[in-house]
Amino acid sequence: MTTTTTQSLALPQARSSSNVTSLIGAVLLGSVIVFATGFSGTSAAHNAAHDMRHANAFPCH
């Protein structure tokens, strides 16, 4: 009779609070970028994202 033994390694799991914090940070950063560019007085920054904002129904003028 042959006995086979397998061992599994426990990989560290990311904590869910860390995932939530990362998600909130990404949403806040994205919102700041979108609104700062959307209402920027600099025409270069405004024109750089102009078409994408209109495609997503973001009012910029």
C-alpha cells in the first residue's frame, strides 16, 4: 500500500479593509482628476480630455 501526502502552503490574504481603502482612494483620485480637468481654466488640460468627457456625458461647458 502506498500513502501519498500533500502539503499546502497558506498564502497571505489581503484584508478586506485594505481593499475597501484602496477602492475609496482610487475613486477619490479619479474624481479629483476628472473634475479638475473638466473645470480647469487651462485650455490644454481641458482639450486633452474633451472628447472622453463628452462621451461619458460629463458637462464641461
